Amino acid sequence: MATKPESFGSWLREKRLARGYTLRKFAEQIGISPTYLSHVEQNIADPPTADRVKTMARLLGENADEMIALAGRVPEDLPGIILRQPTEIPELLREASGLTGEQLRKVTEQIRKLKNRGEQ
């Protein structure tokens, strides 16, 4: 996202129009009403569920996690991941907080290597 708009709704409208979707067609492909989508874009209604935002991201060619965060939602797989390791995952997230994007990519790569070693 080059310039961050003030809201998910205005950002969504900008991306939808840039991709040539009408309000009605886009709403239909997501499984929501055009009225609700209009309200989201006008910031009258809260953004839809993370799952629907993920569908929007796919249709718009955007990063799903980034869009879900912009919508103020949490990806639907994360609560289950946290609940499976309720001490370790929150601790990991707290320690990782404040790292740069590059540092987080390096940590992620190290985690992948650890997982791959465990599978061998």
C-alpha cells in the first residue's frame, strides 16, 4: 500500500474500482449484499469477517493478512494456533514485537528450518 488511507472502507473502494469491479458484482463474489458493502466502504458498517476479507484480497490481488489487519480483524487460524500452545505462542509474539520486517523474515526462515529438521 503506497499511501495508507484513513480507513479500510476507503481503501477497499479504491482497490475495487481500480480492478474494475462494480459494487454489485464484487459483493456477489464475496457473498455479501451490495448495501452492506456500500456501508463498509462508507465506514457506516464494520468490515466483514476475516474469511470474507480473505476472499476480497484474492479477488483484488492483495495480501490477505495485510487486508485482514487493515480491517481490524485477526486471521481465523490464529486463535487455534494460540490455543494449542497458550504459553509459548503469546511469549513468542511478545518477544518478536518491535522487530523490523527484515528481522521477522529472518526469524520466520529460522522457524522453517527448525520445522524441516523435525520432519526428517
